[in-house]
Amino acid sequence: MPNYMLLLYADEPADAEEIARRDADLPEWKRIMDELQANGSLLSNGRLRPSETATTIRIREHETELT
């Protein structure tokens, strides 16, 4: 059976109002995730960390640069 990735993403919330709006949607997402897991469609899931914690890797002129 082939595997697929479902990626849902949005800009990082700018304010408390946006966070509250997204948090209000969490019960619906939990229901969907539970349903997918129950029927064997969901293998794993996880949340990305905020972008300010990211490391960027660049290769320029055969040199690796981490920022």
C-alpha cells in the first residue's frame, strides 16, 4: 500500500486572537486524527517547531554554512 503525506500549515500566529481562533479548531482536528488512526490511515503526526528555532543549511562553493 502506498504512503502519502498530508501537510497542513499556516503562518505562525501573530497575536493572541489568532491563537485563540486556531485553538478553537483543535477539537475538530482531534476528531479527524482519531478517525484516521482508527481506520489505519494515520501512521504518525507531529507539529513543527517555531521558525525562529530553525537551522538553515547552505552549500556555497563546496562550503557548508549553518545559520
